Amino acid sequence: MTRSELHMEKPKSKFMLVSIVLLGCLAAVFTALYFYSQSLITIEAPKKELGEKIIIQLPSGKSVFTYENLIVEEEGKLFYKGERNTLDLTGGTIVYEDWE
């Protein structure tokens, strides 16, 4: 073998080139299908039935806008019980109005 033959690049087989291209296309298809299927999955919280919309007129003249099922009457006192807090609304009058 001569020196020029040693430094010349050997031709690669077509089978190797075709297999690399097919594997790349297959990987791209699987990746695209994975992200597409992830975008289809949605998790929704269950809807809570909070009752009618009401307004509570407090003796100070202020108003509290809330839902009927969040108001609790215990021992003659009126309380608002939300997820994180409890308010004493004693002395307030409940007005059944639809507010926006």
C-alpha cells in the first residue's frame, strides 16, 4: 500500500448510513409522539358546589360577598368559614342577590 492510499478516506457502507438515518427518524417520531401525548393529558380539579351567591350587610355598613354554603350559624352566631380563615359576621343580615 502506498502512502497516498493510507491517507485516503475509505468509503463507508450504505447500510451503516441508512441505519443511522432510520434510527434518527424513529427517535424523532417517538419524541414527537411523547410530547403530543403529554399535551393531551389535563387534570382538572373537581367543581365544588358552593350554593347561591349572597351578600351579607354588616352593621358597620360594609358588605361581604360570598356563597351560601360558606356561611355557618353556630350557637346564634354567624360565621364565614373559608379554606384558610374564619370570620365572625354576627349582626349582619343576609341578602340573597346575584353579584358579579
